[in-house]
Amino acid sequence: MASPEPDAVLGSFGADPAAATIVAIGGRGPWLLAWERLRRDPVAVGCFVVILLVVAAALGAPLVAHLLGHGPNTQFRDTGLSAEGIPVGPSKKFLFGTDDLGRDVFLRVLYGARISLLAGVSASGIAVFIGVFVGLAAGYIGGIVDTVLSRFMDVVLSLPYLVFAIALVSLVGPSLVISIVVIAMFSWASVGRVVRGQALSAREKEFVESAQALGAGNLRIMVVDVLPNVLGPAIVYATMLIPLSIVFEATLSFLGVGVLPPTATWGNMLAESIPYYRVAWWFVAFPGLALLVTTLAFNLLGDAVRDALDPRGPLARTRKRRWFRG
């Protein structure tokens, strides 16, 4: 059934806005309320549009390459470099200019988005899955299990990920898979700590005691009763973990222990632009701007999701004030 409009609810209850608010939101669950708050937030909508554009650019990179008639590693030694061997600036042929080898920076930025999004989403998904599983077990089971898993998470958080990444690359060689594994291995512990705290709080609630009194097993209680109550913070943390993973991948590639050239990544492009940033600003500006805009959009969207899932957050307070004003 459709929810009543705020004006109609206020009119039916007269001067009692609190009762009107309760009736107006009574037929909607917390996830629907969070969605309504989120879609009314202009910052969240704008960031979501930006993320969609980045995803569309990444997916459409092969099509753009087909339309341009060249690939991301095609070198234009005659038209892409000046007589002094300096990259040429933005023009009709090269929208973002060229790099030190005469390659199209615009097309390489698009292909770099594919690597960054793949690494960010994949590593974040793996980290959230492991973190939720470990944190849920530690927080609900407690006792010696909680002690062992908590100390293990402390150890993971204390390890320097760059040193570990360099050591791992020296053994197996740099690649995108290794970058994703390293990022996930050093990210899941933070998720586990957050989920553990939520699980510790949820296991003391009345619905858990009721399920235990009815004879439900620990596994069923963890999955059916406790897990839905920790998904909100896990989703928020996953949204904020994606930009962190993107920056990690760019850092590894920048240092030469991630995805190696000639594969186009934003980190590789920034590393290659260091000798030319004084004479070819576009070489460093466009991949850096792409990295900045993408990570900023994910971070702001994560903040908006956190506020939308919080019934006492600023979006909820703003919505309630609108209802009271009618």
C-alpha cells in the first residue's frame, strides 16, 4: 500500500505532529526509509551520477578505442611528440594530449579506470566478506574465539602493507591479481573490528535471547538474526573502502609493485609523468584529476549512505523538520 502523504497525516492528527510522524513511517522498514533519505540527498545523487559516468567510461573504453582507430598503447612518434620529443598538449586529435611515448592520454585514462574500478571493487568485496565472517564469529561466539580472532586482526592491522607488497612481488612478480590480494589482506581486519563491535551489541538484544529460548542454533542466530543488524555498517564501510582500495592500487602501481607498464593505470601514468610535469601539465593533471574525482565521489557517497542508515542522522532530522512544518 502507498504511504500517506505528510500533509494528509498531519491533518488527520491535528496538532499532534509526533503521532502523525509515527503513522507516516510506520508502514516502512528501515531499508526503505534509508533509500528515501538517500534519494533526496543532492550530494548522494550527484556522486552516484559521477560514479555511473566513471563506470560507463571504463566499460566503453574499447568502443572509444574502436572509434578513434587506435589502442591505448599506440605510439604516435610523428604527431604525438614535438620536435624536441616533448608530449603535445590537448587538441582535437588528442583531447587530453599525449604522454612521453606519444600515446593518447585520454584513451589511457579510460583504460586506467577499468583497472582502478576492478581492483577497488574486487578487493573491497573480498575484504568485506572476510571481515563480516570473522567479525561476526568473534563478536557473537565470544570467549577464546573472540580473543584469538581479535588478536589476529590486531596483527594484520599492525603490518606495513607496502613492505609486505614489495616482499610478495619479489617472490611471485607484480600483477593485478597480486595487487587485489594485498589490498584485501590488509583491509578486511578493519571491517572485522567494526562488525565485531556490532555483533557484541546485537547478541545482548531481546530478539537473540528469544531465538535462543526457542532452541535456535548459534549458526542460525548468527545468519538470520545478527547478520542483518550488522549489514548496515558493513555496507557503509564497503562504500568507503572502495576509494581506499583504488588509492592503494594506484600507490602500488606508482611504486612499481602493482600493475606494470605498458598496461594503462592511473598510478603508472602518474609515475611516468614525473619527469615531464613542468613542460606537460596535462600528462599529470588528467590521470590525477580522474583519481581525485573518483575517490571523492565514493567517499561522499559513503558519508551519505552512513547518514541515510542512521535514524538520528542529519538527513533524518531534516526530513522530520519538513514533516512538522507540513
